Amino acid sequence: MESVVILPAAYLPSVAYFAHLAQRPCVIDLGEHFIKRSQRNRARILAADGVMELTAHVAHADRPRQPMREVRLDYSKRWQHQHWGALVAGYKGSPYFDYFADVLAPFYERRFEFLADFDLELLEALCGLAQVPMPRISRSYVEAGPGDLDLRPKQAEKGPAVVAEPYVQVFADRQPFAANLSFVDLLFAEGPASLSVLRRCRLG
């Protein structure tokens, strides 16, 4: 059987995450347990004063051993409005923001009950824009086999290195290059060329 990369669901996944999607067979595991303060509901984007973290609010985040597929979103605070405002403020000056904004904006207006549905539908939209294959989805826990690369642990973000060539970010005139932000950072900067950048990434 062909080896796969096992990934968690992720909110506005990173460039490294998309590099795996572009180069290797992947499966997203919705049967794993939700882990707080992870890519499952957090993303990193660029703002005028540096890297900004966006967190999708979830209900009962402290509930132990909660399967990812059962985690519900919490709308008691206006995090969707805040996130879209941050994306507009950060990227309205980027070359391709206007091309893709109409596709992404509805995700910050519509309410999703479950975090997994929000993550996956947003991922599907991003994959379509970037012409990256959508991975297989498993609603039950995926057992890693020989040769599989498991990027689900708590410290998945510190897993095998993915090295991407620098590209011109929106605040390049005042900030050093920030590596491995959300894939939208690359998409808004490079547009159709994003896939070529992902395919040139060196995977650990």
C-alpha cells in the first residue's frame, strides 16, 4: 500500500501543510482528539506590525479526548468579523487579494456548526484556487502504517521541516520574510504561481 501523510484538519493551513498536499498522497484525520492551541483552529497571517495569530473560537475546548469531528464552533464573540477584517487589512495591497476575496469572504459570513466542516470547506476552496488536490478525509481515527508520515501530534508544527523559497510578501518593504504562514499569504502574493512554489518546497 502506498504511504501517506496523515494530517489534522487545519484552519487556513500553512504553506508547509499545502506543500505536502501538492507533493504527496495525504489523508486528514477527523477521528483524532482535538488539541487546543494548535493548527486545528489557529492560523498565522501577516499584519502591518508583524505576524498575527487568528483563532477560531470553539465550544468546550477543555473537554478531554474530544474527537475533532465533534468540536463545535462558538460564536459568542465576533471572531469571524475580526478575522476577515484582519485579512483585508493585511492583504488588500497584495497582488492577488482582489482575485480571491469573493471566494473566501462567505466563510466569514456563514455560520458553521462544526469546526471540522469549517476547516474542510475552506480547505476545499483554497485547494480549488491553487489547483492542489483535495486530500482524502477519514472520519475515524487513522492508524499510521509503515512509511506513513504522521503530522497529527501536539507538536506537529515542529515536525519534519518544509523549506520553501522566499517570495515577495505584502510588507516586504518594512519586514523580513516570515516563513510558513498560512497558505493564503502565498496565494495572495503569487496567485496562479503558488502551485509551482509548493512543488519546489523541500519536504523533510
